[in-house]
Amino acid sequence: MTQPTHDTGDAADDASSGISAEPVDRADIIEGAIPEAAPARPRSVARRLAAPLIALLLALAALIVFGVTLSGPGSAKPRGTDGAIGGPRPGTATPVAPAHGPAIATADIQTLADRRSKALIGRDEQAFTADLDPDIPDLVTDQLRLFANLGRVSFDQVGYRVETVQTMPATDERITAYVDVSFDHRISTADTATVGEGYRWTVVRAGPGAPLLISAVDGTPYDGAGYAYARDYPAPWDHADLTVVRRDHVVVLADPTTSAGADRLADDAEEAARADIDTWTDGGPPGTAPGFVIVPVADRDTFYRLYGGRTGEHGEESGLTYALRTIDPAGKGRFGGSRIVLDTTSGWFTSPNPRRLGELLRHEMAHALVTPLRNEVPNQDQPVWVVEGFADWLALRGRTLLGTDELYEARTYLAANRFTGKLPTDNELYQADTVGNAAAYELAHLAIRRIEEIGGTQAVYGFVTAVYADPAPVAVDTAIGKATHLPRARFEADWAARVHALLDA
């Protein structure tokens, strides 16, 4: 096993920083995210756009969350929103009246952005901060921290790209513009394509001929469904000093509250990553994620705030997997990476059962693993029973379920005559009732297991890949037929009979 690499000091001389001067394609970017739940076993939600409730998940398709694990050990199961696709697109600044008089040219802003990209690539701290307003010390301090943090992460590509410039009406010689900038980046051994983080820079020119200065940095908002939230901002490097620990398939980005446990988490995560990757590569199609970015945090505010995930707050998740859209125009509607945020105070970490953390990691990594296979289709998301059922199937691969507590809630569900015999709906997987929610996860898992029993593991791989490529109901039904040689109604009846045979007292 590769020894951990800690990058907590000045990275200016770190030859392994991995920052490349390779140019980044310019294109519109869209971001995505994922939540997860954590009771006695990990479950996750492949989130559609970070939404707190199913209605919001359907409405906010900007953040895509793939896994959610309910917080404490017990009956609640993680819920997942494997990608709420189709929702508000990245917004620009709040509309303002057209500027009168001089405006700040986009070309000038891009020149400023290019200088910062070059400084980042060249590890030139002075050049990176040269375009900041020196009269705003907090801004300079924050950007110095950002510069140091980015030097600790290994990137294949990195750079700033201007998306929009809105010059405000001038009242004197001072000109102000709100600039939406994409931080285009690709983390080595994890991302399959370049993704972006949305920043909003406030840029000022004190008077004619004066240099442009950045006076504020925030996140690019989305506007939609009555909510405004940042586009994959803040990332961990915006939040606090980072400790970065790397393994062959894992990058852990830990803040000061979780840095002490970063080595051990990296070891556990590497074991889980190898298990998921090895299982999938034994017959699964190529194109999946080569590794995973893990972000441990120790407080709920940070847990929800990272990657603009506040709108995905349910209150009981212990893991959120955010899917990030690629910036490549040729890859529009595709995803180039994922970020797994974990609450280290949750029951998955504190449980005396040594298996719990591994199950949580494998569940969340299952979401992240197949993210690059996913197509974003407007107003149509992958059925949550497929997303969450697959994540549990991969996380619990090889485990015997009977005689364990893995099916406890589903058994309780059947005993209360709540089982309809129908595959779990998105509403059932997002319901507030913890028993019903957990039972829906378990039933979804049994549906994927039934596909495996009928057609083998290859049938599961083919089915999941097909649904991630085309989530339309008719396409899902076709995928069921191909995997099981049964029409949906017959498969559903067969699965329901199997559920009764396993769980009826």
C-alpha cells in the first residue's frame, strides 16, 4: 500500500503538486451533487441537485448528489439522489440596469484571470495576489490560503475562465463589475474530465487608466425555484487549511478538525475503493471513475455548506456525493468527477461495528464510480430505486442478508402490510418516515439482487449502465427486459414474490 503523503506546509517547492499548464477548454459549465443516509448500514442518495425534499430535488437540477447516508446507527437508512438532472442552469448576476458610460471589457478581465492561472501553475504567490485589492486584508488572507491549498492537490489541469461580466452603473469615476469565473480543474487519479467551480469576483477600476483589482470573491449563484445557491462553491480549498492525504485511488482533503484522522480514513477509503473498482472491472464497462475525492468534516454547517449543498439539507444525512459536470462542450450533459463529503461525527464513524464505515464508503463510492456513465436528460432523472439499489448492492456485495439486520426495516414494512408489491418510488425513498425510507432502500437493493439472480452480474452492469445513459421510463423498462428477459410487470411480480419469500414471518 502506498505510504500517505501529507501536504500541510508551503507547497511552493513541491514538485508533486501536479499543477499543469495544459490549456483548459472554454465552455459553459454546469455543476451537480449527491446526498446519503446513515442508520445501522450505509445507504446513500444520488442527489439530483442538492434538494432537501423530493419536490426540491425535482426542481433544483443544478447540484447532483449521488449518495446520502442517514446520520446515526439505528433504523434510518441513507437516502440517495443519484442525480437530479434537469433544473435551473447556472445563473449570472442578479439583473441590473445597463451600465452607462465606461465598461470593463471582458478581454481585460480574461487577461487578469490568465495572470492568476499562470501564477497558480508557476507557484508564484506574489503574482497570484497582485490583482487583489490590498486594502481588504481578509481577502488577501483568504486567497493566500487558497493558493497554498491548491498547491497541495495534484491537478492534471487548472485555470480560470471568464464566463460573464456585468458592469454596474457608474456614479463616479470608479467602475465596478461582477464577474462570473469558472475555476476549471481536473484532479489527478479521480476526475475523468475537467470540471468547474463557479466564483463571482467583484472587480473594480478606481478611475480611467487605473489597474483592475479584485475586491471580493464569492460563489457564482444559481437562481431557481426560489433558491439561490453557489455553484460547487465553496470547495474544501476555499474553506480552511487543508491536509491532503493520497493513496492510489483516493485523495482525502481534510480540514483542521479532521486532519488527525486523515491517514486512517485514507487507508479505509483505499480498501473500499479497491473493492468497488475491482468488483466493477470484473465485467463492467469502461469509463467509470478511476478514483475518489473524500472530504471529511466534523460539523453539520460545513457538511451542508461545501459545494453549495445547503439546499440539499435533510438533517440526517451523513454522506453527500456531489457530481460535477464537465466543462467540455462536447461532453455537455456528462459528468467529469464527484466529491464525497462525510460527517465524521455520524453513526457510521462512531459505530462499534467495524464494518459500518467500510459500507458507507463503498456505498458512496458506488455513486461516484458510475457518475461518468451518466447522461443528463432535461426533466428526467435516473429512478432512485436503481441508483440506491445499485449502491447498496455494490457496498454489500458478497454479504449474506438473511439472519442479519440488513433487512430489518423491510421485514417490519411487510409485517405492517405497507408493501405494495411495486418497485419503490422516488417519494418512498425520500419519505420522512425512517422505517419507510429504510425499507425502500432495502427493497431497492433486493430488486438489483433479483436482477443478478436472474441474469448474473453482467446483467446488473448492463442494466445500470443503460439506465444511467437513458433514464426515460420506456428506456428503463427496456433495460429491465434486456437484463431479465421479463417485461417490467412480470419482473416486478417476480421480485415481489421473492421479497415475500425472504421476509414474510
